[in-house]
Amino acid sequence: MAKKELIDKIVGDAKERAREIVADAESKASQMKVAAVEERAALLDSARKMASHAAPEVIRRRRAMAELEGRKLVLAEKQALIAETYDKALAIIKECKEYGSLLVKMILSVAEDGDCVVFASSDYGRVDTKKILAEAMKVGKIRLTESAEKGDFNGGIVLRGKDCDKNLSLEVELETLRSEENITAKVLFS
């Protein structure tokens, strides 16, 4: 029976040791759980503080972005309005009864002897191109010819010369005015 007692003692000691290990592990787990809850609370508190400090900056940035987007929209609308104004100006110029005289003045402003005048295809039937050419040659005392080609622009003329061409189409002239001066924007938006 000494063996049985020895085995019972070993098993009893092992069970006791197992209970001590389990109790120690449960104690450590409980301490870790308490520490984790405290750390979580500290992290939440820290995150709240950071968020409350960051909130004004986030709001400021979002407000700045919204203002920028608003300015972009206003600028786009202004540009569309200016473009529409120039389109209407082009139509008014073409319908003006002095349009033929304007074409003569445009020719005389840069024409050189021997230039070939290209009229806009939309001007044929509206103005007497032969009369305009005759008047320009008489006043400028230069020789000009009319091109058989009809221009693919919305009014005005193009002069084809020996050395270079001169584009005096209404679109180019108005775009030049538009890019050089800010008068239209001042008139429309002041």
C-alpha cells in the first residue's frame, strides 16, 4: 500500500498545484482586464481631447474648401456670362447696317498691296463683297483680290499676303479685346 499512498500523494499534490496555477492565472487575467479597461478609458479620453482640439481645424478646412468651391462656381458663371455677352456682341456687329464699312476699315487697317481678301461664308448674300473690295482699293490706293475660298469663321475677314496672313475675323478680334481688357467684367459685375 505504500505505492498507493505515494501515488495518491503525487496526484493530490498535482491537483493542488493545478488549482494554484489556475487561481494565479485567474488573478493575472483579472488584473489584465482591469488594466485594459483603464487603458481603454484613457485612450477614449485622449481621443476625445484630440477630436475636440482637431474639430475647429477640420471645420476651418472644410469651410475654406466650401468657400473655394463657391468662388469656382461664381467664376464659372461669370465666364459663361461674359462668353454669352461676346456672342451677342458678335451677332449685333454682324446685323449692324455699318457692317460693310467696318469690313472696309478692317481691310485698310493692315492690308498690303496684292493681298487676297477672304470673306466669311456667312457674309455672302448679306454684304456686297465686290463693293467692299472696290472701296478699300480706292481709299487705300492698293490692289486687292477676292479669294474664291469662303472663310470658315463667323464674320470679318482674313487677308492672305505674300509673307503672312492676317486674321481679322470677328471671333479673333473680340477674343483679343476680351483678353486685353477687363472692361466687360467691370461693366457686368460692378
